Amino acid sequence: MLSDVTTPQDLDDRFRETLAALPAAQHRRDPADPVTDDAPLTGAQLLDLFDAQVTSRQLDLAGRWLRSFGEGFYTIGSAGHEGNAAVAAALRPTDPALLHYRSGAFYCVRAAQAATDPADTGEPVPATDPEAPANPEAPAGPEASADQDPSAAPEPSGPAPSAGGFAAYADAARDVLRGMVASSQEPIAGGRHKVFGRADLAIVPTTSTIASHLPRAVGMGLAVERLRRLDSAGRRTGAGARVGGGADAANAPWPPDAIVVCSFGDASVNHASATAAFNTAGWYDHAGLRIPVLFVCEDNGLGISVRSPQGWVEATLRAKPGIRFFSADSADPVRAYAVAVEAAAWVRRHRRPAVLHLRTVRLMGHAGADAESAYRSPAELAEDLDRDPVAATARLLVEAGVATGEELLARYDETGWQVRRLAEDVLGEPKLASVAEVVSALAPRRPVRVARAVADAAARASGPGAGARAEAFGGKPPELTGPLTLAQSINAALADGMIDHPQMAVFGEDVAAKGGVYGVTKGLRDRFGAARVFDTLLDETSVLGLGLGAGLAGMLPVPEIQYLAYLHNAEDQLRGEAATMQFFSRGAFRNPMVVRVAGLAYQEGFGGHFHNDNSVAVLRDVPGLVIAVPARPDDAAPMLRTCLASAAVDGSVVVFLEPIALYHTRDLYAEGDGEWLAGYPEPGSWVAGHVPIGRARVYPVGSADDLTIITFGNGVRMSLRAAAVLAEEGVGTRVVDLRWLAPLPVADIIREASATGRVLVVDETRRSGGVGEGVIAALVDAGYVGAARRVAGVDSFVPLGPAARQVLVSEEAITDGARTLLAR
């Protein structure tokens, strides 16, 4: 009996009633034959899909059972979306997939595909040509007679189907159940979250899946195609494209002709991230670049309680320029499979994006705590139950004579028993029980290996790669060009990185043809080609999404965000996607990336808030994210080398925050002194000049015994100038350049603070949420007992023109703060 909310019992009862009412076919159909005369699936193949769908359904029921006594922690289920099993069957198990959270049946099919002969490509084997367009008018199968009496139906003749097929899906079921109970033995996230993901299944874990993974999918598609196009001299090996050099060289994890599949719900179509992803895919397609991505929109008509207007989702998807549209109903498994095969074949053949609009229903609510009666009528719930995709598959199997309702119900019950048995088994598995266990996969740090990678790069640059390096620099390497500015030093270090990391790509708004707004990437496209240095469309979400996908595909992406203020509308790509990848996959997947961001304030004659943003709090709050801020040219190159090495070795996600106002600064104390310039180190000195992550730099001024100034970025130059003034007053100062805002160089902070007992923190970000808060907290946590004071920016946006001086730190404020501190 259907209540005002579809409970697990309701769903189970209704399914049993449906199967019991199905009249048996007069004749048995050989399971090896097409399930209907013109179907692309055999009876055996459809029966396999039914078993996968049933496994997914029983997992949903088990999730609710586990939650009923407090041992299950995730109840967003796949009930009503089991038609995505047909999508999985139409793909190869080596096609990378980023899945919607209602993808239980897809996951089961993919696990079974991957468990077959490793030599099998997993290519679907339909009874008809997968390249041929599916007939939209093709019937799903013969209709049962409306006046047929099930009790009077003749016994079908012919062979009965094999017994239940749960064994093929047992491993997948155990994975899902372990995720539900937060078992530390769950194979991908290890109890950190319930996700669909496994490296050996080419399923990349996604968490919120409210469209935030779509920009990554576009990036993966672009990277897969770029790596596919590498010639044999460009590191082609076996099943993938070899990228990088040295011990940490990597291979593209998917075959050259792979396509990316990315599924999501209908409500996600409206999300800004989805709009960005579709627009980017279409933009690149219009520009003639290939992005082999199959988007799959699973449309149940609801975003929790908010309905998608009738026809809105289809109209929206059909209107996406540059993206081929396909449509199917999951209640018709044969047709859904045929369309999915056609869509996948089209993307694979043309290497272009497409979207499959898959109509589904949602059964048992959004999640376990969702009271559907508040927003759905009993009639609406009953209508969805009538379109149950598992019942639809069962109906077709019975009508075709592949199985009887009784036989299918036996398979359903056998699977239910097996799933319940597995659920009881995983209940006793250990949970994450310590901080160390939880954070172990967050952001691995192997400083010795990073240092070794820098040393190896130096050896290559001065040894076997010296000729190629000299050629790349036009015969005059940067160490022979004299003192450089910060911008010039970064440019040279990027070039050295491109030489040493063949998988490295630099991209962003205006970085290629123009060479960057400030000239930092000038000449790189001419040296390394448009395939490795390229302009993107003007959308930061898409820029970061390209980086996320490229890193996952085995490249070393270095995207540029033109201004720090422009990052904020895209920061979830760093927080929710980039920084979580290793955490939710225990390092099985990683997206190494060095994001260059021009930022901070003090631009003269140009700016206002959007070009003088001094807000970095949102970045420092992201667990595992590395934030580097080079102030001087002689720090910029070694710090960038460290960042690239850390990304390559440890999969680190790095923000390389470049102070705009210091890009072209030449002088420190007096005009023409050239003391803010520095020579570029030749490769033989890279090891000695290596800058590990989380290590500060100290500048002694005078005796350096009276005061410690802790600062970064523009504050370094201002503090050194202020220290020179204080030195004339007999005050000895040590200026500490943090260089790294995350992780903070805590040991250096404590040591240098203790050396004088007086600490002035000069923080060009804001007083509330600024870097200075972290420095002071580190001192307090360490038991520092000396005097401390802050000079920080005002809690304000940066205004235009001279008014900016009213809210930013000045040299005068630093000297005044120091004198106040010394007078205590």
C-alpha cells in the first residue's frame, strides 16, 4: 500500500506486486537471441542489466536498514535512476567517469565490466551497428494483452535463464556498503565520504556533484585529446602517452581513444558551474578543438523539493551550442541502451562533446530524512512508481520470454539476501579512529623527494638537456642576461619548467598571444608552441576546471588567474574539487596544479578593488592547499621550481600568489639603486638555493637584536625600508619574509620571534581574517611570552586612487608600530 511517502517497504511491496502480476510469455526466448526482434541487446545482456539494477535497488534498501539503527551514515540512493546501467553498458570500462550520486547501477555494471578478461576492451556488443542512428520510433518490445489472465497463462517452453547473477556485482556492492557505514576499508575514500570511485574502474570520485565536477570533465576531455595527439617522439608508450621525465614520469591513465563520461542531475543544469562547463565545451568545439566528453543528465524532475519546469531541462540542453543532443527514457532499457551506444560512438568517433538527456524518476525521496509528503501528492508518487525502471526491465524480460516474473523475483530475493549478508559483514569493520588516520591522505608532503626532483632537474639542465635549454632560450639563458625583475624571473622559471616537464602547460586569459597582462608569460608560446601555452575563454571556473582535468589526466597544468579578485567566483574549484581529490581517493587520484595568481595591492595609477585585492583568507582556509608568495626575484624562481616539483611528486595543489606591485620594481632604498633586482641562478646552483615549502627567509638589518618584523609580499619591501629608518635610530631589526602563507613557516616564526622578544606582524591583508591572525595564533600556541603587535590593512575593499593609502599598510605605519612596541 502506497503511503504519503515512498518508504522502502512501499517500494519493495510494489515491486513484488508488479512481478507477480506479469503474465508469462507463451514461448521461451533463447537468452543468446535479441530480447526483441530488432533489439541491440540479447536476453542475457538485458538480464545482466536487470541484476545490476536489482543490486543497486537492494543497496538502497540496505542503506535505509542500516540507518534505522544508527549504523548507516548515507541514504541518498539511486532508486529510480537504475536506468543508468544501460549507459554504463554502452561504454568501455576504460572510459573515465565522473558520476552523479545516484549512480549505483552504473557502478555495478562498470565493476562487472572491469572484472572480465583484462584484454577485453569492454566495447559494447549490440546486436545492431552501434554507429547507426537509433530509431526514435522503435518499440520497446511487444505489449502484453490487456485482457490476458495471468493465472491462465500457459507455461513457457524453452530454456530457463541461469540462476541469479549477483556474483558479478558482489565487489561493487561491498564497496557501496562500506561507504555507507564509513568503513576505513572502503576502497576509494577509506571512510571519509560515501562516493562512487575506484581507480581500477576509471571512476573518479566526486562529492557534492552539484555540477562542480563538470568543469573538470571538460578539462579531462581536452587533456585526453591533447595527449592522444602526441606523436611518437612526444612520449607515446603502450596504452597511454608518457608524460614528464625522471623517476616521477607518469603515463596518461586512459587509452588514447577514451571518452569522458560525466553524469549529473537535472537541477544541476541551472548551476553556474554547469553553465561554465557547457559553454567552455561549446566554445572550444566552435574554435575547432576537440573535447570528447559525454554529459549525461539524469532528469527526475526534482532538485530535492524544487521541480524543474516541464520541458525546461530538455530545452536547455538542446540549446547548448557545439554540444550534440541525445535523449532517452530509462523506463525503456533497450532504447536507452541503443541511444547511449549511439551517443558514445558519436563522441568517440568525432572527439566532440555530446549530452544524453536520460529521463528518470526519483523513488524513496531525496534522502532518508526527506518527507516527500510536504511537497508531493500521493498521485504523483504513484505515477513515479509506475515508471520504476527496474520493474520496466523485468516487464520486458517477461514479455520477451527470457524469464518469468517468479524467476526474476527469486533473483531479486537472492540479491537482497546477499546484500544484507554483506551489510552485516561490513558493520564490524574499523572506522577512522584518529586525526592522523583522517588526514593521512589529505596532502602528502615528501620534502626529500621534492628536493631530489629539483636536483634532478638541475642535473638535466646542466647536463644532457643543456643544449635544448640553450636553444629554448635563444642561445642566451637567463643567468647570462643580468639582474632580473620579479616578472622576468618568474618568466624564466616558467620556461625552465616547460623544458624540464614536457607534460606542463601554461594557460589562462591573455597568457599566450599577449604574454600576460604584465608580460610575465611573454615569449612562452613562441618557444613552446600553442599546444602548451594557450589562451582560454574569460571564465575562471573554466580555467581551473581545465587545470583539474588536465592534472588528473597526467599533465602538469599551470593555469593563470589574471587577478586575485577574479578567483573568488571560482574558488570552489579549488576548495571543493582540487583540494579534496587526494583526500577522497586516498591518493589513488590526484590533480597536481600550480595556479598562478596576480594579486595583492599597491599598484600605482591603476586599480581599485578588482585589481588590488588583498583577500587571501578563503585560500588559507582550504585544507592541504599550498600558498606561495614570492616577494623578490631571487626567491621567485626557486619557489616556483619547488612548487612544480611538489605538484609533480606529491600531486600538490599550489596557489602561486604574485604581488603585482613588485612585478617590475627595480629599486629598494633609493631610485636607481637596483637592489630589488637579482640575477637568475644557473642550474648548478639550484640545489644550494632550493627553497622548501614552509621555510621563511630572514633579512638582518643592523644588529638584528631588538625587533622581529614578520611579513610577506609587498610587506617585505616596506619592512626593509622601515628597518633602514629604524637602524638610523639605533634599532636592530630582523625582517622575516614568510614566503609561504600555507603552510606557515611556524618553526621559523617561533625561532625569530624568540630571538628578540618583540614581534611586529606586518600584514598587508585585512585585520579580520588576515594572515597576521595566523601568525599571532602560532606564537600563542607555541607559548611565546614576548611582546607582539600587528599592523594590518583595514577591513575594507581597496578604493581607487590615493584613497587606497587610507586602508593599506604604509611604511610610516610600520615604523610607528615598531616604535610603540619598543617603548613598552
